Amino acid sequence: MTFPLPRSFLVLAIVWVIAMTWRLYPDFKDTLRIDGRLASLTDYIEDSCGQRIGPSAATCLEEARSTGRRLVAREQGKAILLIEAPVLGYLLVYLPLHFLAGRIGRWRLRSE
């Protein structure tokens, strides 16, 4: 059984993916969101540990780098989900409903 892809959805998905990639890709590499504003990873590390000196600065820098990398990865994951939203919506909503409608239609034809 094949699942035809509606042309309007295909056009919407292509436009969405291109637009969101165009919008989000420049900030994708090392940008993270802190209190609603975008900052680069180096700015985050500098803000976190800029005033420390001595041994506490080294541990702060390492901790800020690991936390910053984790936050960047989280932002990248959100960006990927946002870019792929129409495709995921199609897979999670339309395909199961289409499959269910086909099964119900076949069931009704058999019962008649």
C-alpha cells in the first residue's frame, strides 16, 4: 500500500525547510540562548569566568566549556527539530490517520 504525499504539503515542507535553514543556520555552529538572548560559546565562557583568577579560574573555565557545549548541543537539537517539523508532523499525524482510514475503509467493504 502506498501513501501519496499531498502536493500542497510537499511544497509547504520544502519552503519551510529552506526558510528555517536560511534563518537558523548562521547561528547553528556555536550559539546558545541565555536568558532569552543569543550568545556565542566564547562569550558565555567569558561571562561565566571573566572575573576569576588563579586555580579557581581553570576549574571554572573547564566547567563553563562543558556546560556551554551541552547548551550549544541543546540549541542545535531544537533547531533541527524546528527545521524538520513539517516532515515529523507528516510522519506522526498524517500517515497514521491515512493508514487508519484505509483499514476502516477495507473493513467496511468486507462487512458489506
